[in-house]
Amino acid sequence: MTVYSHSRLSCYEQCPQKFKLQYIDKIETEEEQTVEAFLGIRVHEALEKLYRDLAHQKTDTLEELLDFFSNEWTTNWTDDIIIVKEGYQADNYRNMGRKYLTDYYRRYQPFDQDKTVALEERIKISLDDEGKYKLQGYIDRLTETRDGYYEIHDYKTNSRLPLVEYLRSDRQLALYMIGVKNLYPDVKDVRLVWHFLKFDKEIDSTRTDEELLRLKKDTIQLIDTIEQDERFEAHPGFLCDWCEYHSCCPQWSHLHMIQEKPANEYLKDTGVVLVNQYAEIKSTQKHANLQWDAQLEKLEEALTMFAEKEHVEVVFGSKNKVRVSDNEKYSFPNKNTKEREQLEKVLQKYGRLQEVSQLDTSALGKVIQENSWEPEVLEALGKYVEVERKKRFYLSKIKE
Ligand code: SF4
């Protein structure tokens, strides 16, 4: 089975189609690097050098470290690195990097808080005893503290500081923690340490054994879902604008195709002709429906008045009749609300919930589509499920 990584798993969670294009079809894209990614790489390599030199009994001065950073910046900089934010130049980002390193250096100098065990180390993570489910990753710096604890350090050059709850559920370092616990039998416990360099801030967290067990289970389930996926559905969203597979993704490739055509040819494209006709007919239909709805509403009002005036419940025409019924309509709290939960509890208390609850087949369909239950449960359900493929058409406006 494939050796997974946190970024592979995240890619699938973001968009299964992107996962397919990147990892299964292995489509090569023209790599465009953003200045933020470039800055991250340069800062990481400067910190790696700092600790590698320390391991060789050489303490870099701050000036030496900044010189190294600036030299690497100049040597590796190319003009096709993208600066998206308006009003900023490459030098602004270079100065940001220098500031991050200066703050870090001053905060931790003389760097004797811990002993570096590994730098930019590839770590293998096994999620099950049989070694079927494997992951790998790279730890920025692994250390051992004086009291025998291990720490997994991760350098972040993010422009935003994440919430502590987000870090409490961060998967990447927690997976590395499983790997470290397997790799170093003398480990007492492991701390996960994030360095948010822009904010000169260190945030740490850890995971209990129960949390790690749950993480293993969830990750195995996610890997099973990926391995069994045959459709790799696209999940279009705001991240599409940053997706390097935009031009070959079935959600966008037609747009790329027609954008390359001159205006007169573009309008003759079969797809464009069909969608334009479809949109026109849909709009005419919608307009007509609205008119019919308004007429029906007026007739219903008139029928209600007639039935009340004549004290009749059924009104006869020449070939049809209309029954005018006066029913009460009940409303209940919506699903997933506190009130709905309380209502269910009341029904449960009186042993009546079963009588008025029904199987939610659309929720069940979603579970089956996402393979989100245990395989034996899904297998047992299999004989009651018929799969029918149906094309659906969704008409919407193109973003300007
Ligand atoms: S462009 Fe959007 S929908 Fe297509 S693969 Fe990329 S993220 Fe997925």
C-alpha cells in the first residue's frame, strides 16, 4: 500500500479530484512558487544551519546567520516567484525573514534549552501492528529536554496566528508523535512545539494515548476511503483559484479551452452554444412558472372565498373538481438545533421516539458514498442498496 503523508491526506480531504491529478495521474504542472513559500524555505534552511553548526560545536553569530539567509535568498531568487500582495516587493519579504531569524536568535540564545536529536529528519509512522498503513513526514527539529522529554519543533512563517483549539487538533505533528514514540523506546512523553516566527511566539501542546489511538483509527479509515475511492469527486471551492491543476480539472478545463479561442470561434463552441440555449430555456421556464404560480395563487384565493361563501368543501367544474381543505400545519425545530435535541429527548423519555422517527435515507446515502462506517456494516447494508447513476444539471452564473 502507498506510504501516505499528512499533505497527501490533506490534499484528498480538500479535493479528491486534485488528489487523483497529483498523486495517481501524476500530472506535471508548471511550478509557480509564491514569495511566502520561498520565504518559508529560506528561513527553515537558516535554522537548520544554526542547529547543524551547533551540533558541530560551532555557534553562529546572529550576523553570520543573517548573512547566510541573505546569500541563499539572492542565489535562489528568480523573477518568476509570485508576489500576490499589492504594494510589496521582494525586499519586504527578505526583511521579514531577517526579522524572524533575529527574534528567534535573541529569544533562544545560547540555545542550551535542549539537545537536538535530529534535524529535518524523515520519520516513518506505522498506524497498525501489521505495518499495512504507513505514513512518512519530515520533522523540522526533534529535541530531548533535560528531564527526558522529546519535543517535535515545527517552524511556521504563517501570517496568521492559529487558534489554540486548532493546534489541539492539528494532525501533522500528532502523527509525527506516533512515529517518535515508536522510534525512541526511551521516550517519556512528547511535546509538540510550534514556533510562529512572525509573532515571535512558541505554542506547545501534546496528545494523550487515547487521542493518539483515535487519530490512528481515523487516519486508517481515511486511508481506506482513499484506497476504495473510484470516482475522486471534485470539490470546487475558493481554493480552486490556487490549484495548480485548474487547467486540467474537469470542473474548469472547458473554461480554459474556450478562453484560448478568439471571440468569434468561442461563441461557436458547441459547449458554449448548448449552455447558452440551456440557460435561455431555463430562464423562460422560470419566468413562465412564476406567472403560472401567480395565476394559481389568485385562483386559489378566489376558490377559498367561493367555498366559504357557499359553505362547500368541493367545487365542481365541467370535467374536474377541486377539494378545498383546511388543514393545520405543524412546525418543529430544525435538525441539528438545541431545541430539536430537547424535543427528541422528551420523546425518548416517554418511549415514543421510535414511533415517529424514520430512517434518514439521504444521510445513509451520504455515509455509503463517503464510506464513513466500518466495512462490515457497509457490507451488511450492501444488499439493500441499489445504485443508479443519474446525470444532473446545475446552472449557475460564472464569477466575473
Ligand atoms: S481546480 Fe478545484 S475542483 Fe479542480 S482539482 Fe483543483 S481544487 Fe479540485
